Amino acid sequence: MGAAVGPAGAWPEDRVRRGLVMGAVQSGKTGSMFGVAAKSLDAGVDVLVVLSGTRLSLWRQTLDRFQAQLDLPLTHAARERARILRPAADQVGLGKVSRMYEVQPARVRRARHPSRRSPLVFFALKQTDHLHALATSLRTNVFPQLSDADFHMLVLDDEADDGSVLDAAVEASEDPVYGNLKQIPRSIASLWRPTEHTNNMHTTYLAYTATPQANFLQDHHNPLAPRDFVMSLRTPADVGELVPRSSTYREPQGLPRMYTGGEMFYRRGGAAGLCLPTEDDLSDELIRGLRAFLVAGAVRFLAQPGKAGPSSARACTFSSREEATAACIEPHSMLIHPAAAIAEHRQVALDLLTWGGARTPAEAAEILKSGVATLPHTVAQDLLANEAQWQAWLDEFRSSARALALEFAQPQPAVLPAWEDVRRALLDELIPGTRVSVVNSHPDSDDRPEYEPGVGDGTWLAPRDLCTIFVSGNVMSRGITLEGLTTTLFLRGASQPLADTQMQMQRWFGFRGEYLHLCRLLAPAVQLRQFASYHDTDEALRQFVIGTMNHPKDNQSALQVLHGRDFLATGKIANLGQFPLVPGPAPFVALTNAHVDVDPNLSVVAGAFPPGTSVDVMHPSTVRGRIGTEPLSLLDAAALLDSLSYTDYRPGTSSRIWRMWNNVHSRVCAHSPAAAPRPFYTPPEVPAGSSPSVERADCPYAIAAYLRLWDACLTRHVRGLFSTDRTAARWSMTDLASKRQQQPRFWVGIRYGEGPPAEPTCLKKLDFTIRSTSRKVVDGQLDNAWGSRDPDAGPQGYRGDDFFDYYHRGEAVPSDGGWRSPGTDGQILFFVNQEKGQTSPSVAVGVCIPSGGPDQIAALTNTLESS
């Protein structure tokens, strides 16, 4: 499956394999995890440990799902003989932690008898006291009973970016004894810490997460870093083939069975209006969202004839769990995420319960605390008074159904009921049957959604949350699934948005294809743009992992985590560098060969100006230099820069810059393998016996690589890239025809100075004489880069060398400086410099790059040196 390290089946020296599975938010990661658990148990794994998140609700949910979906379909007594499970379901969250994971040695011996070979299964909360208790139980009671032969332990870490990441940069500054060091990763690693009884133990640690940015960025030597293999799960869609793998696979049943993630909401669902920007008035947005939710609920209720709705189901009792489940409609949910602060959650819920003054604040607070809070009768009055605004949502959903049917080639759009039927269902079932629930860490809030039938006085009751508005914050941002979520009002912002954190908040993802036309995400426009950008960088990472799985031997570049232009990939790793691809608007390569007798780059300059192909540049009456009469294309400009050579700078193909560019090249080529361009970054090879040069931020070969990338992206919608112009649009959604029309050409010039004429032999064939500059050279670098600039120069003045080509064309020099506008040309300007005392001139070069090209911002654990 994955990109394994070392020979197939080989174990590292410490007999511990560490890997990671990248899923997608609410895509079925737990199902995959249970599948791995089932196959491992079938294969005879001796000990299975499932780390079930850091929250009690997720711990309970995962154990419940294991017992419902994976545990043996036997009587309780038979199951207890077939496996040992700790903790017992009735112990979760109750009693002493030290007792939850206890198992008697005698029982372990009986379970592991050759005639039985029953496995031990542990579900642990990812908190240090629980992990310490489990480790003690394993070392004291379990491992000694297994030490007479080889045995295997599988550790599955659910939500592995939550608590399981060790930030080496932060911990390096902490006191090793008294510092507040992060203990969860070490506590997890202690589960397989060697003892006298573990000489024959083999352990596989498998991390599961939809947001692995921090897992990849943590130090490689951290105890849980995925150093042995990485893989990505695929999701069902209408595209994707089995070989080679892609991030999706074809779902023959169409949209109703597809995964509805970022691709649906932020790209393909655009015409369906699934994402709607909010205005500033919270009260108006609450009403708007509530109407959408209730109308969607009425449509879903009417699509399930014969089922009890949320209001009538409350009065029903049933003889069995199965009868209760079969008799009631499927759950229908709304999420309101107003802010991180708990007080704001409660206030929004109270606003809903007192809508229009139907209840006093005190009465609403008591109702909310009781757990039976339902919408007030004034909601029905609003329907009667503003019926047109309610009915408009039915029209919107019908329009969405048509757009989705067209986009996903469905035989026909989803059929929606008549407004009269919807109106009746709203008044009879949806409005009186909708519950308001606050789910957060406050003691008075609900613990978690309840979608299973409840137990009454000798009977079974309908599930509590058949139709519920959940007001929540961070507690809802990981692991908990809201069944039937159609409407989300997301009002939370962040001063420093973090992609992994906000990706986890997107509870509207999941398998919602059957009712996707009813789904709506209401959020500020800036937040919607950020969500779309998160998805783009997430998909870029996923595609690279998939590519590595397809060709593990061919891919030599490291995984690359991306920041955005206005967000960071993660906040779990301190001091992350931000490394863009674009070298800036006017990079200057100050590096020279000033210490050699004849600079080989003088021949490069001579070759760029064949006789009869250049003219003087004058302003206003002074000759400023020479310029070619025909500009170069992106690829020709890249080739010119690549032809430069430096005796003291050969970074080779083992540097971090090379690995980064190799990663980008792999992603770009994945969009069009048959027309794969040459590698973007092609530095000179390192001579045999020499060490690679230290990377430079002003690397001329990286500038050339950027120009090649730009050319390649003119025909490809590459994920994870954005445009450098002011719109900062995602490249995957940009108008490529417009980008091709705006692609820059590069004018090539030579700036003259006041020094002596440059006289090396290789320049004799020129049909003009170069007057050298005479600027100072320090440690092999031209001092002061572009030289003097005069931003206040008038029409007769000279603004600076970065506008050299403008003076040649007779065009007005831009007043604002900085980036050149999209659609304008760039320039490559050579400086032939001979400092006093230097025997022969040497070459430096500056480049001006217009905006509008592609860029990404890689997340690095440290930044490049400037020299």
C-alpha cells in the first residue's frame, strides 16, 4: 500500500515500524482503521492497542463503533473467551484509571494458550495517566506472559495529529527536568519501550489523521514520526482509476454514494450555490440559516413516507431498538459555530429559544439546561408572516438539484415536493420537533449527539437528536460526526488561521451525496476563500503521497507541506519557515567569479548579444547600457540563467532546494504525464570528491526553475499553487487562456558603468564596447545589489536599473515600484564589474519578474541562509 522504507517485510533494528495513513475529514478513516484491525487480528496479531483521541466523547464513540461493527457477533460470555477487551464498555470514563486497563496474568496465559490464541484489545484515551496505566499493565501483566515466542503488537493512533506530535524546536528550550515537556508522544512510545520481556516483540505504530501537516513537519527522529511508510486513503467520486492510484476512485452508483468534501463544496458545487457568504448582522444570518435548515428538513421528512417525524416521534414508544430505528426518520442536523468562547455558544442558543420574545431569557436558560429545549412558537409565526422568504429556499434547493445533476451526470435531478406539502411538514413536524443543543466543554452542556434509540420505562424511545440545531465550538472540530448535517453557520474567525485546525472544523464534509442539494455552508466571504485554499493545499499534499505510493522508487523528494498566502499549515510546530517558490519581484544574484582570471560568465554575456541584435539604451541623453532587440520566452530566459556557472557555487541535486523543486515537478507532471517538462531545477553537478555548496536564497538556478514552472503551469491547473497577482487566486481555478496571454517575455540588457572598457578576449566579437561598473566586491559578492535608486527622479532623472528595459521601450516607469503588473514584460540585466585591483571583470545579474505567475509557500522547520 505505502511507500515502505527498506526491503519488503524487513524490520528496523529496534523492531518498531512507524507509519501514517492520511485520510480526509469525515471520509471513513475509522472504518479503514477497523479494517486494518480486523485483518491484523485475523493474521494473528497478539496485542491491539487503539488510541481513541484525547476527548472522552470520541473515546466512547470509537469503542461503541468497535463493538457494533467489528466485535465478534457472539454472546457476551463467548466474546470474553474469544478476546480480552479493556476497558469494558461500562468502565469508560468511570472509576480509577489504573483499573481500566488491568488484566490478570493468569487470564492472559489462558487466552494465549495454543488451543485458543485469543488476542488482547485495548482502547485507550490519549491522556498521559491513561497511557501510563496501559503501559504498566502491558509491562507487568501482558508482556511477561508472551515472551516465550515472537509476538506482535499493533498500535493504531486515531486523530494522530492531536496530541501525538512532538515539537523539537519548543522542547529544545525547555529544562529537561522541570520543563513542561510534552508527554503524550513519549507516553505512547513507552507502550513498546524495551524490557527484559520484550526481546521478541515486534511493534507497528500506525497513525491515522486527515490533517498530517504537523506529523510530517515534526523532527524525523521524534518517537512517533512516520519514518517507515506513508499512505493516503482514496475517496469515492466520479473520477479516478485503480492504476495508477489517484486521490479518488470511481463510484458507479454516482453522487448519492460519493464523498462530499472540499472538491464538492469549493469547486464542483459552485454552480449549485452550496457556499453562501454571510453579512455582518448575526441575527439576520441566524434567521436565514434556520429557515434553510427547516425547509431542508421538511424536504427530507417528506422523502421518507411512513416514518415518524421529529415531533410525532417523541410521543411514540417501541418494543425494540430495531423497531425504533426503523420507524423514525433519519437524523437531520444544523451546526452553528459562532466562536471559540463558550459564553457565545450559550448566548446563540438562548437567542434561538427567545426568538421574537416568545420566552424570557431566564425561562430560555432553564429550558436549555433541562436538555429538552425546542424552538419557540414564534418560528411558526415567522413562516406565516414571511412565507415567500421560506419558499425561496425550496426554489434554491430545486436549482441546486439541477446544477448538481448536470455536474455529476445524474440521470435526473432530485425531485422536490410541492411547497404546500413542505409548509404543512414545517408546521406539523419540523418547527415543533426541532431541538436546540449546546455541545462544548461546559458542565451544563450536552455530552454529545444521540442518534441511537433511548431506553424508557420498559420500552424503547425515538433517538433524541432526530432534528437538532447544535451550537458548538472546538469540541465539535474533531472526530464527532453530525448525522444528516445540512446547514452550517460558521461565524468564527482567526487572527492567524491554521489550515489543519480549520480543516478539522469542517463537519459538513462526509457522505452527504443523497441530500447534497439541500446542504448549505454560510460563512464570511474571507472564510470561504480560506476554506477553499486549505482544500487546495491539502489536495496537493494528498496527490504527492499518492504519487509516492505509485512510484516509491522513482520519487526522491520529501513530502512537502504548504502554507497559504494568508494562513499557516499548522500551529503545532514552532518557528516554521515560509519558503515561497517565486524569488521575488527583483531578485539579484550578487555572486561573482571575481577571484578567477577569466570569468566563464563573460562568454555567456557575449553569447547573448550576437552582432546586430542589440541597441544602446539612452536616458535622457546618456548611454545607460545595451539591450537586445528581441525579448526571450520564459524557457529561453531560464536557459540563459542556467548557463551561468560559478567556481564556488555548485549546490548539486542533494540540497533541500532540489528536493523542494523535485516535489513541485512531480505534482506539475502529475497533471499531464505524457507532456512532462524537463526538471525545473537543473544546477551544475558537484565535482567528484567535492561537497555540495551551501544553498543560497539568491540561487540563479532556482530563478530559472521558477520560470520553467511558470511555463509548465500555463497548461495545467496545479493544486497548491496560487497566482502572485493581487487576487491571489488558486491556480487550480485560474483562467489558463488569460494566463497564456499574459505570460511575460524577458528583455536582456547590460548596464554600463564609469569604469574601464571590458577587454577579455571573449568580448571582442561584440559589436559594442562594454564600460564596466566598478562596484565593491565583498566575499565574492557584488556589494549593494541593484545599486543606487532614486524613487523621486523626475522625467529627466533615472529611477533605477530595475526599470532599464522601460527606458529602452520609451514607456512610462511605474510609479509604485515593487511588482511589475500582470501582462507586462520582465528583464535580465547583466553587470560586468571590475573593481579597482581586479585583473579581469566578473559578471553579476539581476532579474525583474512580473506578478501573475504561480507560487506556493512551503512550510520548513528552518529558513534558507542568504549566502
